[in-house]
Amino acid sequence: MGSTQDQVEVSYDVGNEFFRLWLDERMNYTSAVYLHPNETLEQAQLNKLRILSEYAHVQPGCSVIDIGCGWGANLEFMSLERKVGRAHGITLSTEQWTEITRRKIPNVTAEVRDYKEFKPAEKFDAATCICMMEHIASPEEARSGKHIDLYRDFFRRVHSWTKPGAYFGLQTILRNRMPRNKKDIEDIGHATYVIFPGGITERMEDIVIAVNPYWEVMEMKTRREDYGRTTGEWLKRLRDHKTEILAKWGQKVFDDYDRYLSTCVNAFDKHYQSLAQWSLRRID
Amino acid sequence: MTTNRTELLTLFHKMATEIAEKEFPPFTEQTVISDLGIDSLAMLELVGAMERHFEIRIPDEQLVGITTVNDLLAVVEKGIAAARA
């Protein structure tokens, strides 16, 4: 069953003001895409959103479902930049839903809903999902071989929510190679069990298997170095706000996130983890 | 480079002793690794030590299902053979 609502709230409900201190201004909590060496995190996050809109064939006036919509950065981008007719987001985090509602973005709606319980009244023209799949299977389910069925069930559901011909812009973290030293294994365990309980990153081949028979892989691009740079920037910003974080959230929160982001930088550098962006087309 | 089974077993014993920081009783190829007090984390360290020693890379999927000393040594031997091919 992956991450429960309680587990998702552990990951995302530390406090919106906490995440605002070290994420970009739109609060993207997923990898950016650096197209040029001197780009800021803010510019690189816009690159990411534009690429995924292109992968999903998001057109002016169309309707889009954003699964695991975070604090609404992608919904806002599709509304304001891509001029969609409707962008609807689902999240399990009440804090994220509160932030989206506060922004009052035109043509954007959102709800706190588990994707397994989502039953839209109308079908969508396109779908996007940015790094939510990590919450679909738990480490225990992955170890016991249940993960591919869970991923396939997810792809089946998205297929059922969309119209014939729809495209799906997907971004996923990839689990590439297990560390071979104790510290790195323990650090990844900390990120897996303390920061993101109930979830685990996917292997590329698992996704390739699971999309069938619902979606055709049209394009796929890996961006390991982009996520390394993104998490490095998050770590820098976290440390820049150390005094404030210690005062408001305490030593443990600062230490947990410092360790988690340091682990990410190391994991992308050493190929333990990577990132992929996928353009999927419905098989009708 | 050492590759025969007896010498590989000796190397396994030496590396396991270093990683676990304890002396092991005599064991055979049929010994279950977890019975030696080597958990999954220590086993990954052991695999890493073997990879560095033989300058090989063992794919993660080959590590699934390793139970006995023999299972691990067979994977190492496969890696050595692949590197020499």
C-alpha cells in the first residue's frame, strides 16, 4: 500500500514555512533541470515544469490531472504559463492542500485524496506526476516482489482517468545501485525510514515493465546530475537558515534534514540514485 | 589473482573478520551467512570488499537470494569470469 496518510504527513507536514526556507520560491520539492551552467534553482525548476508539460502535451484550454501535486508549483505553472482550462491536483498532505488553496490560482482545484480512491467525474486530456511514485510501494512490498503490481495498478488508474490519445508526463527517482559501505547504507536507510517512511524509489526496469499494457514509453531522459545539483542547492539554503530553523523547529529537525540532503548529494554523485523524466502515451 | 575456491573461502573469512571485527568459528561453503552474525548491511560491505579486491562489479540483482557462503562465492566467481571474458 506504500505510504499511508500519516506517513505522508511525516514527510510533508513539518511546516510550510520550514520548506519555504530552502526550496525555490514556488516550493518545488522535486529535481530541477539545469539547461545552462549559470542558471538559478528558480530558473531550473521552471525548465523542469516546462519539459514535463511538453512531455504531457499540455495545451491551452485542456484539462490536466496532477497526481501528488505538492504545494501546487506544477498546477500554478500549467495555469499561468500553459493556460490550461483546468488543472486538478491530488495530494495526501493537508498542509500542501492548504497552501494551494491559499494561493487562489485561477483554473486550479485540489483535494486531499489517495490516488486509489480518486474517481473523477470527467476524464482529463493529460496527466502529470512528479516524484509521487516513490510513495506507491513500501520497502517491504518491494522486497517481497509486490511493487510491480502496485505500479501497474497506478498506471491502470491514470489510464482510466484520461481521454483516448492522452499523454502522461512523469518524473521518477530511480534506485540504481546499493551502496557497499556501512555509512552510506545507513544514511540511505535514514532517508527511507525517517524522512520518507513507507516509500521507496523505483528501479527503471520496474517502470518499463509496469506501464504495459496501459502506456507506451515515447521518450525517457535520465537526469542524475540535475538532482545532485538540486539537492546541493537545497542543502546550502537549509544551512543558510540554520539559526532560524533551530529556533523554530529544533535541533533534531535541522539534523535530520541536513543528513537527508547530504545523503541525496552523495547518492546522486555515487550513482546510488538517479532521476528519469518520461513521456507516456495512452495505449487505446 | 586468487580465484580457486579454497583461496576464495580464505579470503571471505579474512574480509568477514575485518568487517565484523570479530573472530568466526570454522565454517564451510554450506554455512548460512546470517548464522555467522553477518547481517544484510555487513554482507553488502563484504560484497564491496570483494569487488574492490578483484576489481569487478556485481549487479545488485545477483545479490538477491544469497543465503550461504557458497551463494556469495558463486556470485563473486561469476563476476571474475565476466571481467575476464
